[in-house]
Amino acid sequence: MGWSIRLFDVAGTAVRIHLTFFLLLAWIAAIHYTRGGTAAAVDGVVFIVLLFLCVVLHEFGHVFAARRYGIKTSDVTLLPIGGVASLERMPEKPSQEIVVALAGPAVNVVIAVLLVGLLGARFDLSQMTQLQEATTTMAGRVAAANVALVIFNLIPAFPMDGGRVLRALLAIPMGYTRATRVAAIIGQSLAFVFAFFGLMGNPLLILIAVFIFLAAAGEAGYVQMREYTRGYLASHAMITAFKTLGPGATVDDAAALLLRTTQQEFPVVDNAGVLDGVLTREALIKALQDTGGATPVASVMDREVPTVPESAHLDNIFQMLQRTGQRVVGVVDASRRLTGYITAENLSELVMIQSSRESRDNASVAGRRAV
């Protein structure tokens, strides 16, 4: 995630903090300073730091639960509105998704119980709306905050934890794709509710509402795209009409191809037709500006281009592009020679075609029913 700093790693998962988190700390410190001076500012910042430590532990509840099902997590990022664990995918079995979703709130329950049982923390329900007020011990406030995190995260606003549990339950009778669509609609509806209450004086609720609305739409679109690519192979969607560059080609050679074709990326292959890398339009333009047209393409191309066989499943390729952020995947034959390539753009075109066919089929079914 952009604008974030890597703090440390835990069991192969990086913990990152978004730069806007420091704005939250500054805002908390300023508010408390105006109320009670330096001591109050320090108290407020310490509480937020401890609260977000609990948020990190919450996210690692998801991380380790997902790891049980072979799902890796590249990083956990702290944002002003909470934490985000970047799981490479969510499990599609409803029972597994429920376990992963509930693992986070379960960590907060354990933290609250430990604070109450071992440290004798005391809190009551009235503290839930005044967690920043130093009306009790720090341990009591942190315990109350963990209870609040459990309650808040179990609200069925997809893609929050409660919304994922809802999606998993809906998937049992509906199927994964339709359940995601329904859960996203419910989540976006609840986002409007959060925004309404946020307009009454809580800007953080507005930020959460925006996050839920956009994240729900994004995940619903991701699941829909994956569903549309399912059942296809790489050979069904790969680009086969393209120009290549040799390893000795220059940026000027690539610029000439850019003008003569509609390609935005140019595979660079050796004499045997094996893929060495890909030169993108952006890298080409930057090289022309920085080092000139005589620059060898081998020095500015992207060498870290994944390749798949022609028989690779397209939904797996889609997930690879999403997970790695790569723009291009090379498709090779049994001799490792390049036979085509797949981009995020031509996958989107496949999805548009499939969506149009589905809309036509649904309209035909509706017409027959009307008759």
C-alpha cells in the first residue's frame, strides 16, 4: 500500500503503518492538549497507540487463521480507521471464511478478558462512547475499547468481519458470487447509515463509511471478474497478434513499433523465442526522456514477468495479476517459447463480453417467462 512505512515482520508478514496514521496521533494530541495540557496529550496518544496495538493483534488473528487454510498474508497496514490485512485471497468454503472472519474479534475478546482477569481492569458500558476520556484506568479503557472493537467489527457491513460472516452464511444457499453481491449491497447501505451519523460530528465514521462503500464495491467486482474468468484457459484469452523485440533492440526500435501498432507493451524474446522481459509504454517514454533512444531495451525492460502454460486456468491468472500487481503474464508452450500474453486490460474485455452475454441470456429468460 502506498504512503506506508514498513515497521517489522512477523512470521513472514510485514507490519506497515500508513503516514496518515501520524496525522491521527497529532490530531489526538492537539485535542487533548487543549483540554488538559501536556499530560492529557500524552495520555491520549498512549491510549491510541495501545488501541492500535490491539488492532494489529486483531489482524494477526485473521492472518494465522487464514494460514491454517494455506492462505498467505503479505502485510498488515495500520490506517487511521483501523487495520487492513492483505490476504492473498479469502477462503471460498463458508466454514473457513467464518473461522477467518471471527478470528480477529476473538483476539479482542481474549485481550479484554486478560485485562479484566489479570490486571483487574474495570469498565462499564457508558465508557463505550467516551473511550478517550481518562475517567478510569488505562487498562480499563483499553479493555472497553476491545469490547467496542468486537461489537463494531461484528456489524454485518461487508467487507468488515461481520459482513464476511454474513457473506459466508448467504453463500450456503446462494453460492459465493451472488452472496458477495448481496452482502456488498447490505454493506454499502450500512455505509450510508455510518455516514449519516458521522455528519452529526464524528468525521471518523465518515471515513469508515467511505472505506466500507468502496471496499464492498471493489471486492464484489473482484469476485464477479473471477467468476467470469472461471472455466477458461490461458489459451482462450491470450493476445496472439503482437510484435516482439530482440534483446539487442533499442528504445528507438520500440518507439517505432509503438507508432505502428496499438500495443502498449512489447515482449522481449531471445533467438529461441523465450521471453526475457517486457518493455511497457511507460518505461519506453521514461527511457526516451532520461537516457535517449539508443538505450538498449534490455536495460529498461521489466525482467520479473511471470509465465504460465497455455493450459493454465484463467481465474488463477486473474488472481495472480491482482495479488502481484503485475500488468502482463506471458503464456508459453512446452518448449518455454512465448506464444502469447495476457494483460489486465484484455481480461477486463473478456469480463465485459461475458457480462453482456449474461445480460442478454437473463433478458431472454425474463422474456420467455413473461410470455
